[in-house]
Amino acid sequence: MIAANAPVQRRSDAKLLVIDANGRITDAPRSALPTLLRRFDLLVANDAMTLPGSLAGVHVPTGRAIEVRLAGCRSLVDAIGRFTGVVFGAGDFRTRTEDRPLPPTLAGGDRLALGPLRATIERTLDHPRLVALRFEGTPASIWDGIAHHGCPIQYAHMPTRLAMWDVWTPIAGAALAFESPSAGFVLDWKTLAAIRARGAQFVTVTHAAGLSSTGDADLDRRLPLDEPYRIPGTAARAIAEAKRRGGRVIAVGTTVVRALEHAASRDGIVPAGNAVATQRIGAETAVHVVDAIVSGTHEPGTSHFELLRAFADDLTLRRAATELEARGYRTHEFGDSVFIERRVRCPACASGHEPRLAA
């Protein structure tokens, strides 16, 4: 697929590949999304605003240039001051992440000068480039430093530097996402009005979306990292009501799937409240809450693609990949979209004996 290389969220020619529960694949304009919804369906999106999580600076013990990409926090309640970060050597987004030089050797106690910010590495987290950071200062001064010094995290397929408003979805609220929950770029107020006109409903949850790539194969295998989320009471009640009425719960993005499925992991019911999603979702995962997903197009091997395997079998996803390629779909955050309805599982699948698909 072609990488989308212009920061246009809602292109008039954007495409939508639709995969229904029986594996049938059709092609549509993305503007047709509301026509896929039915009465009593519920669309759930992530309303986290993207913060400027790329911080250039210096590793004080060696004086070498580094870039810290903020990658996670412990909770949405006390996020400020302590973060998980991935550290790169000198350079910026213009170099592919996998080609970036390594940072100096990092150790607990090392101080980092990141523009006006000062931070200390508390410890490394089972990988030499993944660290727990503690920032100095008051919450207000830390937020002020991040806002004035940080840039959006971005990758080499985008040739020009992104502005913050490029990565904010139309429904963005609190600045708690480290990369944009970009599936939400499909939404605008006209689309939401059309969805409601069809008798469907719309609610939001908040999920601290993390990094999509680190440039290190071993570290990428650990993605997604643990990510905190919040489910408001309005969303929890709307999900229960949609299920009661026979509607589908449709997640806008992989972060929403992760939040809802983690919340329901104990008894199948989505409660209101704050928690941390620690699970990985893939081909072997039984999805209990989400009936369909709206997502960007993702390449095999990424954590986002792995999650799509919980909705469609590998044969269907291979057929979809062929269609995406043949029809010129664009990938990455400003690319085209897919709508995948959770597949119908055969009786053998329900008992854990799903037949193997031919390669």
C-alpha cells in the first residue's frame, strides 16, 4: 500500500473497505460509513487529545543529543510527572525509526535536559531504550514545558513536520494520547448527525493511545504497552442498552477495542471507571463486547494488525490486503479506512477447535 504523506484528516476521496461477518468484501467511499450503521447500533470513539510527546534534548552524563518519545503513563488521574519513554539517539522523524542511531547507554539516575524540562531516568524497563522518567517541577510547569518544547510524534513517511492540530481528532478532549487515535479522523459533525439520523448512537471513552513503532524489533514485539483508560458512566450505560436492544457496538480504532474488552474481561459487562489495559488482542482472542471496528489500514506484523485478527480470519485479511493494494488504498494515520464486522465463528471455533486455514 501507499503511505499517506499529507496531513489531511478527511479527504474527499478517502476509501472504506468493508468486511462483513461472513467475510464478504466490498469497497465504498469513506463518507458512506453512516450507511453501514443500523438502528440501536452504538459507535464508540476515543476522545483523548494527542499531546506533543516528542522531546529533543541532551543526555546530561554524556552530553549527547537524544530524542525522548513519551510512550505511556500509569493512570489518567495522576499522569503528570511520571511517564514511560522510548529514547532515540540524535536525529528526528526524517530518518526512519529503524535507522535511527542508538542513544548512549542509559541507567537509573541519569539526568536529561529536554529544552526547558529536566527529567531523571528512574530505571530502565527490561529494554535498554525503554525507561521510566520522572520530570522535575510542578504539574503546571511540566505541562507548560511539554506544550512549548514538544512536537507530535511522527515518522519518516510524512515529509513535513506535523502541527499539533494535524493530530487532534474533531472530538479530542483531554491531552492524554501519546500518538493520535487516528481512526477518529473519519468523524466530523456531519457524519455524527447522519449516524444519529439512522437511529444509532455515539459515545466516547478516553484511552491513552501509545506508540505504534519504536524502530526496534524486540521492543516493537512488546507493543502495545500498558495503557490507562476511562469509561464514563454514559458510555457504560449506552453499551448495555445497545446490547439489550440487539444493536452492535462499533469501535472507532484499536484503542477503543482494547479498553472495552479489558473492562469486560471479568464478567462480560463494561463498567464505568478508570483502569489500565494490560492485554494483547489477536487471532486467539475471544472478543465479547465489540461487534465491529473502524480502523486505518495496517501492515501485517504490527500490533494494530494483530488486533484486527480477532475480527477476521487470516484468509479474509489476505484477501482484503489484495483488495487494498489493487484499489490504491493509503496506509498510516492519514490514510484510508476499513470497517470489519466480527466474523461468524463455526461451532468448532466456539469449542476452541477452529479449523486451520490453508496458506
